[in-house]
Amino acid sequence: MKTRLATRSLPHGRLALMASVVLAGAAVVVLATPARAQSPAAAKAAAAAPAAQASAVKLSVNGMVCAFCAQGIEARLKKLPETADLYINLKQKVVAVQAKPGQTLAVDKLKAEVVEAGYEVTRAEPMTQTVAQLREQMRARP
């Protein structure tokens, strides 16, 4: 059995660990990204706490620097069945999501989608205003 390990740079400075293993003449490639360490207390609190639900959620996203970044996040969040409206502001690094009428959004689910897209969520908070109101408020800023 022959094994080869290598790292590869991903967009925005992230690294992936690649392992290539040859078994009986067939090559198998395994991709893995390093997991973020979480303290046992934080993991226990996250498991015990009920998921926060809201009709509109505002996320602060680190690493979102270009239109391609925003497009990737938008595509992932629009696939969720409960998403009605979405607003992304690259300059402010804000992603706002509105639920369909009569539905709610799971904050943890939204955060997980953004993290899976390769970005860091630094803050997530339920909004009292709608995404349309936030969009207008952000446009009015100089």
C-alpha cells in the first residue's frame, strides 16, 4: 500500500489535507479540512441548549470579501426551504435571511450552512425588522 499526504491552498487562505492511498492498483483520494477545536464545556452547552428560532436573522460573516463569496453563500441559503428573502452586504460583512410567512429559521442551521461554505460566522442575532427594512437602512448609509 502506498500513501501520499499533501496540503492544498483553498480560497481565502484555507488549507485542506489531502491523502492519496493506492490499494490494489486503485487510487483513493481523501479530502479533509482541519476541524476547529471546541472546549468540552462549549460542546456540552451547545448540545444542551435548544436551537434559537427567528423569523429573520442577521449574521456577521468573516472572510466574505468578493461577489463570488456572496454568491456561494446566497446559493446555499436560498436552497433552504424556509428561506424567503436574503440580503448580503459585502462592505459591512452582513448576511440577513427572512423566513417564509408562518415559518422560522434555525440560527444554528444558518450558521452551519455559512461555515460549510467556508466562512466564519462571528455573530448571529435574531432581527426585529424585516430583510427589506434592513436593506433600505443599509442603502441609506453613506
